[in-house]
Amino acid sequence: MRTQIHPLVLFVLSLLAVAALSACQVKPAPKFCSTHTEPFKYSVCSAANTKKNPLQLELIWRDPLSGEHFGTFKKLASAEQYQSRNIVFALNAGMYAEDYAPLALYVENGKQLKSLNQKKGGGNFHLLPNGVYWIDPEGVSHVNQTSEFNKLQGDQPIEFATQSGPMLVINGNLHPMFDPESTSKKIRSGVGICSDKQVRFVISDVWVSFYEFAKLFKDELGCDNALFLDGGTAPALMSSELRRSDIKQMGPMVIATMSR
């Protein structure tokens, strides 16, 4: 004689099976960095641009213990002060001189090591307006034109800051000097403050013009303000998720860490 199981019992057993399976599933780790192929190949790393952020963003230039500039991702990863923290990603944070010192404003841990540069001149930095990427004591990131930053810095505490240029996107508009037909293309890196409360760091993996790079921030990533960090042979990225660690010498870096 076949024993029949009541449908209600079968339903309860199925619910218990689903619950047990869900309990066994491991919640996937958040993804901070990714690589894309449209509109061109690029890599982007993001952090929540809020006070409650699982990642800690900071700018670094010199080892506080030795006084020497870090220079490479390998040296950064081996530094004593980062052994207890997981470096999620890092990239170079602006233009630098031959001695790897920042070319313009640079603030680290609340201390201004280089002053704001408002001079006129040639090169990408002086393709005005240029700007400042900075982090307040709450860990929130900002991008401002240099003139705007100059007005607010006396009233606003600055934890970290790096000045670079040109601006890529200014209050939702592309830099007015960018030419859609430009044939000047290089590997480029930049940072943008985006409408979904994310700060995004981007490095192009192919040669692009300023116009193409700026449109990526504005149209694809939704960043109302974005700043060019560096170009040519200088841009570099380290990402544990992407299994990438570019071998280059550089000046200041922006790093994102998480406690182990």
C-alpha cells in the first residue's frame, strides 16, 4: 500500500528546503572595479560617496616612516602601515614633476604640502579651467574648479586634495575647449563625482581624446563634475578584483582600503 503525503506537508517541506539552501549560499562580495568595452575599453573603480562608506579613500605620496615617495604599487603594498588593511584599488592621483613631487596643490592628512597653483601657462594642466579633487574629514569626495576651491578652502576642512587639469565635465557640461574632431589621443585617467552618489576613478585602456574621455564621464557614468588626472605613459591602476597591478613609477596616489 502506497503512503500518500498530504500536499500541505509537501509544501512545508519545500519551503524548508529552500530556506536551507539559501542559508548555505554565501553572499557575494561587493564589486568595486570592472572593465568595459563600450564606448571604448576602459577600467573603472567606484566607491560610495557617502559618510558611511565601506572603503576608506586617501591620497598618499611619501612614506611617513622613511620620507621617501612610494613610487610604485609594489612598494605601497609592502608598506608597514598597510599590512593590516586590504588595498582594494589604487591609481596615480595627478601630474607630478621629475622628482615625483606634485605639480600643484597637494594635501595629505590635513597638511598642505604644495600650494594651490592659479598661474596661466601651457600644457594640459593650464587648459583652464583646471580643478581639485578633494576629500573632506567625513570621507566624502568632491571635484571643484580651482577658482571655486580657492573660495571655499578657508571655510571647509580639507583632509586630502590634489590639483590637476583640465576639468573634464563642469556642472554637467563638457569642457568648452574640447574638440570632437581632435586626433590627439592618449591613455588617460580621471575622477568623477556622479549623480548616483558614487565617486568613480577611470583609466582608459586604449588611446582616447579629451572629448571622448569627458563624454564617458558625462554620458555613460553620469558624472556632473569630473577631473583629468594624468595621461600618456603615466596612468596606472592596481585592482585586486581585476588582478591588475601596472608596473610604473608615479607621484601621488589615491588608494581605497578596507579593514581586513
